[in-house]
Amino acid sequence: MVQDRILEATDITTHVYGNSGLLEGSEQWGLVYTCAGGFVDVAHMRDMIDLTKFYHGKLLTKNKVGATFKVFAGAKDDGDVVLTKAITNAADQRDVAMSIAYDQGIWHEIVSYWECEKGMHSSSFSPEDIVSNKFGVYIGGKILLATDFNKHAVDEMTKLLGTLGALKRADTERAFTAIEGRWVNHHLGAVGHWRFDFLRKRNFTYDPIDIWTVDRFAAFPPCTGSTGSLPTDFSKTVDSNARSFYTLKFTVPANARAGNAGISGVGRGRCFAPGGTSTMTATSVPTTDFDNQIKVIKDAALLEYLAGYDAP
């Protein structure tokens, strides 16, 4: 959630399947404020669009009971998918691909909280992350079979942002001004958003997603009278039927278990409160343990960021 990365819906003109957040290149990464969806992180959307396609491709051949495959490793994730039911139709194949992608997005937020490194702890469960992920798998599911996947990704991202009531750059800047000192603090020190404690509030709710909008805590005139809305075919909840087709277990990386001190240097703040939890103790985490892992994070976050850390 960085204020110098503001986009408008019309800025999204290119998508490159497989880019997966490695290099921006010809893509456009950043945030757009929408009246019905709050802040939308376009990079998160892109990643989930691509992950959905990636898993759909896996399931073309790995669709029998007992089939196994590794999760996409582009974000340095390590995990194993095991099918517990056969996938026999295109609709289930699509839905399972969307579900696995969404689960990997949740895992990234969980594990990055314990990675006291630049761009990890300081952005874990940022208010827009899970919501943007859900929008991404929604789009990915719609365009899986598109002949020109990249073009359709651009078209559907632009269409979704329009439906949500995307604002112009100046009004997204106004939204950032509204959350400054409440959700984030760019002024804690010279390194600003690279401080580990830059993010003051975190949105942990993934089922159903909880959309944080500025007008939940203050009047926000740019959205007065907006017709922005969620698409009628968009679901805010986890697809429990799709999840019933597989188990998914992630391996916890060493740095999340080591209590790493983070990047050295003056003025970077801290990740964890003294005396509180500062490492993951598990060596592996199945999706069935996500809620417990999030509770551990919330207990630690309460000590560091105090009451109200998990609400707009």
C-alpha cells in the first residue's frame, strides 16, 4: 500500500502471462481506489489471474484421485497439492484452479508476516491484498480458455475496475490522504514505507472477504452518488466445494522460523513487540490450519499495533 504507485483503470493496457510479479516490464503495477472495492492492487490481481491459469493447466493432466503436484514457486513458495476427488468436468476444473490460487495468496500473506524483510512483514495482510486476490481469481476463472489470454486479462481488469467505480488518480490520492496515520504511516522515519512498522492496520478476513473503504470511518465525497458495485456473479466467499477436491500443505521457509532480525540500519522500526511471538513454530501448514495461523498473527499484531489493528 504505497502512495507513489497510483494508477487509473485506463492505465492498464498490457498484461504478460507468466510475469508473476518478477519484473514490471511493460505491465502497470499500482493501486486504484474504487468506491465499491476500496483500494485494488493491480499487481495482486495480475498474479492471481496468472496463478489461476497455471493451476488450470496443471489440472488438465493431474485430475485423478491421488494426483499430486507442487505449487507455483515464483513467490518462493513450496507446497504440495493432492487431489482427493477426481475432477471430471470443466466447471470443477475451473473452480479448483481458482481455489488453489486463492489459497496460495492467503498463504503468502501468512508467511510474509514472519519474514522481517523489505516488502514482506510491512505489507502482509495489507487492507487491499486479500480483496485484490479474490478479484484476480474471479477474472482468471472467466478467461481461462480465451484465445488471447493477455488481451482478455486487460479487458476484464479494466471492466471490473469500471464496475467497482474506479476513481481518477487525484481522487485515489485523496483516499491515501484519508488513510494516512490510520492505516499506514509514511512519516515514521526517513525510509517511509520501507519501515517494518509502516502498515498500521491489517485485513485478515478471507472468508468472506471484508472490503475496506474510506467511508467506513469518514465521509469521502469522491464516492458520493457512485454507482460502483460488485459484479453480480462475484462471490466473496471461499468455494468449499472446490476445496473438497484437494488437500494443500505449504512448507514454512527457514527465515520465517528463524526470528530473522530484518534489514540492518537506523530508523527501520521493528516487526514484533518485545516479549511477543516473532517466529513461526510450524514446519508445514495445511489450508485447514490457516485460521489458527492467522490467530497467532493477530495475537502478535495486537501487541505491536494495539487495539483496532484489524479494522478500518
